[in-house]
Amino acid sequence: MVQPFSRVLILSVVISCCAAIASANVIPVGLLTFDAGTPYALAAFDITNLTGADAFPPDFPITTQLTITVTSLVADLQGGGTLTINGGDFSVVDPQGDLNCTVVGDAGSGGCDFSAYNLVSATLSGTLSPVTGLTGLPAGATGIADSFTATIAPNAGCGPGGSTATTLTAACDVAVINATTVPQTVPEPSSLTLLGIAMVGLLASYKFRGSGEVS
């Protein structure tokens, strides 16, 4: 049997280790598109920034202009293998903060052109700024996380006869870029505070038991 003092210690440890975890939500901020016939490549990835002046609530609600910075894009090849595009290959092309992969040449040789490859998906990684003081956030959110990932896969309707293709289709496939919202946090008691409360309860329990003893 667990003694009273041990029970209190176990309870305090369990409570202190089970801090409340607030669920995070996502909020759309842009689009990752696989485009054909861009000025820089026959089939390349581009990013549409849908914040600031280009926001349209409620679908893309952040009316503060965000800066999207690409870290990398990793494309998965049909049959296996990957090709990686460095973030520096993406350039801002207009005042709205849209980005295009602008390096001329085949993607296998350091360029942005994927027309020679069949891609089953691609994952974009990057950062967002600013992350606080934003207008258009949902109730309860204080900001957004500074990093994001977005994966583009074959969309329904992009294959032959409106089917879903097995590989990406230039000028058709698109993925939403989401930011992760940062929720308001509820202050939680520290472990020492919880232990102190437990000790007070323990002393009160012993005092009650002592006062009930018959001499």
C-alpha cells in the first residue's frame, strides 16, 4: 500500500508533468503551384503570397503583409530519388511578395526546370515573418510559428479526363501554404508550487487525524 506521504508526492509529480497542451490551428497564407511556361523554366514551382493587400478573408485572412522565405524544396521523383532546390533559387517577383523559382536550367543541374522529370510530390520548407502583431488571426491566437512546410501532390481533376494523375501536372497542381497559429497560454503553477500545495494538504491531513485520536 502506498503511504500517505508517498501518495502526495506521486500526485504532485503527475500533476506537474501533465501541463495543459493547447491545440494549434493552421491558417492559410499562400499557395505553392507547379507552373508551366514561366519566364524562367518550362515547369517550375512558384509561390503566391496571399497576405496583406492580397488577403481575402475568411479563406486567407491575414491582412498584415507577411514575408515568405524559402529554405528548400525537395521534389520526389517517380521511381525513387529526390531533387532539391535551394531557397536562394526563389526570388521575390512583385510587391505582393510572390516568389518564383528563377534559376534557368534543368533541375538536376541546379536549375528550376522540372519538365524532364515525373514528380510524385514536392515539399516546400521555409519561414514566415513577422510572427506577432498580425491582423486577421482567429480568436485566441497571439501569433504564428516562424516556420512552415507545405506538400504538393497530384490534385483531383489534373489527370486525363479529370481524374487524379499519378504525377504532378504543370499548370494544374497546387497546395495551400499554412501557418501554424500560436494560441494564448494559460499560466500554469510551477512544480514547486504544486509540491507546496501537496505538503499543506498532507499536514492538514495529519492534523485532522491527530485531533481525532483518543487519549
